[in-house]
Amino acid sequence: MAMDTAALNVFAQVADTRSFVAAGRILGLSASGVGKAITRLEESLDARLFHRSTRSVTLTTEGALFLDRVRRILAEVEAATAELSQTAASPSGRLRIGLPLIGAPFLETIASFKARYPDIVLDLEFDNRFVDVIEEGYDAVVRSGDIKDSRLRARYLGKFRMLLVAAPEYLARRGEPQNPSDLAQHDCLQFRMPNTGKLQAWRLRLDEGDPELHLPTGITCNTNEARLLFALRGLGIAYMSDFTVQPALANGTLQRVLDKYTQEENTFQLLWPAAKQTTAKLRAFIDFVSENVPLNKGRG
């Protein structure tokens, strides 16, 4: 009995995504094409690999056993292919990468990666929502926070801290707040989360007895670039990530405010599907970004 690796790859994708539609999206096939490939494979094996319903696709007992062997076969084929292509000048092909809706600290690193690997075609999508990496067909995504998903592998990229910043001109005009409650007398440049529509919380350490923060709003926006510009123009106080404001802090066009009260830290991770063998192009991207993205690499 002979079968090609393309059919095995279709089977593995359906097993990973539990969907003919999602598997087809990843493989560039129609859902009906995926279904026909699975039917032919089942006929050649004389075994049913999936339970199908209008809502879900799940592995049968035989399908689960077959999947273990298929993963090993596909991994061996990919490893052999990689060995044969090691003499190539550089990795090539398309990478679909998901990134958060910010420029710094990633755009310069992505540009440098493209210059280093010109034969890799980058398809970049900027979105703050928590995408389904596998079902939506991403090769890798960058996301903040500690994301737990057994289907994904992760590489820690670094950490960042949230800061309160304002222009010296604004502070000279309005006075510098001495504790969080003083913010009630200031113009606050607030950020509306694109994925939820809620205002970002300013997570500040409050002294015992301090009232809950109720921040007035000078301007509300949903991009880092807008908040940064408004802060630089002296229009209010902004709560922003350290990597966004570092150049302005270095040249003195912004300064920190209430620094001892800011305590929020977060991390960035690079995530990619665990089930698939890591290709040369994806390995190059993972290694380059994790080594070159300008974030604090310390974990504590």
C-alpha cells in the first residue's frame, strides 16, 4: 500500500485543527478537497480516521494511533529535506507573522531580518487580539503576557515596564504630581484597547488610605504613536511602555512622573505551532528576533 506525504500532511493538519476548513486554509485547499483527501486515505487504509459531525471533527481510536506514526514520518521527511537544502545560500519562502499593534520594539528588527534573509517573503499582520495561531494559519506570532497553550512552543523575547511620562513644558505649566491622587487634577492621555474597547488600567501602587483612582481624560486614542505625539506636545500625562518612550526620555523631551508608584511589568513571547517540524526559514526568524529585539532580557 503506497501513500504520498501530501495525504499524510493533510491528515496531520486536520488532526491539529479539528476542522477541514481550517486545515484547507493552512494548506491552500478547499474544504471539499481536504475531505476528499481524507476519504481516499481512509479507503486506502480500510480504517476510519475521524468522527465527523456538522460541528466538529475528532480522531477515532485508529486515527489517534495513526497520527503518532504520521508525525514521525513527516518529521523524518522534513529533516531529510532540510539536510539536502543545507547548501542553499539562505532560507527562503513565505512566513506569515502576527505582531501587536505597535512599532517599537519590533519594526527595526523585522527590517534587519529581511535585509539579512532577502529570499524570505514576510506577510505581517498587526493585531492586538489573541489570534488562534494554528487555525488561522500563522507561522509565528508575537504576544505579550504569559500565554499557556499546549499546542504552541514559545521563546521568551524580553520584558518591559509601564511608565508615567509627560513633557517638561506640561509639568512646568501644570505642576508635577507627587502621588497618584494628584492625577485627578491633570489631563490624562488614555488608551482604549482595540480588542475590547475598554480603557487601559493605570496599575499604580497606592499608599494605604489612598482613594481608588478616577482618572480624568484629556484625550483618548487607540494607538501608541498618537499618545506619544500628544505627550511630546505637552497635552497631558501618558501611561506607556518603556521601549516606546525611551528615546524621548534619553533626549529630555519627556520625563518620568510618579516613578516610585509605577509597578506594572510584562513580557513578550514568540509563539509557533508545536506539532510541525520547524522549517529553516522559521528557525532563522525565531533565532534572529529573539537575539536582536531591543528588550530587557532579564526575567526578574
